[in-house]
Amino acid sequence: MAVGTDSIWLRRYVTPDRPRLRLVCLPHAGGSAAFFHSWGHAFGSDVEVMAVRYPGRQERIAEALYTEMEPLADAVTEELLPYTGVPLVLFGHSMGASLGYEVALRLQQRHGVRAAALLVSCRKAPHLLTPRGGFADDDALVAEVRRLGGTDTRLLDDPDLRELVLPAIRADFSIVSRYAARPGTPLACPVVGYVGDSDPDVGIEGARGWARVANGGFALKVLPGGHFYLVDQRDELVADIRGRLALWR
């Protein structure tokens, strides 16, 4: 069961036992915490799952949207600080992977908190990112969302829902386009890269580039599928993460 926390930013799936780890899930551009609902109790009673709720969607539909990575990462980091008494593992998909890196970096540099691990899915390493231009209009933006795939595309088929979700999608894609390549400050924690073998934008070498910022060790897992391989390969991905979580403290 998902329950609230003291933070509107976090959807928390409590466990019957005191958690040994907390797995913090960061959604993709245009995504929401609901994307990770099926993960809520998938990792055992000693792993508590928390999904980040971005402004401008679902419970936070009326709130102002973020359009740049840095203030978003600052805000998420601050919201996670009360939960760092238990080791944190960060999992981010696509835009969420870059956000996870920035949050782990802030925890490490500003607060002396070392994440237990960073798991990055379908996103190039910071130093390999290439600038992306904006979209001429909403139709071009919708076409890009459809190209990448994922369950969220169903919302775009209904004109009323499309008007509701497009502002968040537009804001998130602005974050992605403004987040330029950077040298990449190493993290002390392990980093695991995940990628679909037919992802149209992130090749295996792009995912492997995360090794450069992984002073705590790096591993790569390639699964069948495209940019949203984690929908069809959900069980295999969850099993792989569960096995890795068993090793971390």
C-alpha cells in the first residue's frame, strides 16, 4: 500500500519490517510516480520503495513546473534528507537517471551522505550527453514522445487528457534540452547502467560511459527492448535489481 509522507514529493510504500535500504525511483520526462506502482513491494520486506512525485501532475497538478535540472535536483535532495538514516539506492529512468546522478552528487558533496548505489536506465553518462533543440510545436513534441514509446503515450490519444499532460511533458523536455554535457564528477557509490538493446537514442557504449563517474564500481545490464524496455522486461529488471540490493548496505 502506498502511503503519504511528510513530503508531497514522495510516494512511500511501507514495509512490515524496519527497512535495510530505501529504493528511490525517479521517473522519466513526462512520467509520474505512478509509473513505479508495481515496484512498491517487489523487493522484499527490508527494502522500502519511494517514488518521486514531480510538480505539475497527478496530486501536484496545480503546482508550478520545473524547467531546469539544477533547481529540481536541489529540491529533491532536500526532500530526501530526512530519509538518509537508512541507506538510499537511487533508480532513475531517462531524465530521471540524470536527476538521480545530480541528487547523489548533492548528497555526497553538500551533506556528506554517500548513496548506497545509483542505478541509471536509458541515459547517457553526463560527459556524453549531446545538446538537443526544442520542439517547434506541440505536435512535434507529441511525435517525439510517441517515438520513444512507453505507456504514457496512451494519454495523448484523448484530446482532453492531452491538454492536461502536455504542460508537464513540455517542461520536462525543457529540462532535458537545457541539461548540457559536463565533465562528470565521480561518485563514491557503485553505479549500475541499464539499457534496452534497441534503444533509439542510448547505445550500449553511451550507457557504459557511466563507468567514468563510478568510483565505487560499475556494472552494465542490457535487456531486450527499446527506450521503455522496462515495461515489457519489468520482471527481469526487478529480479536483477533485487539481486543487487541484497549485496548493498
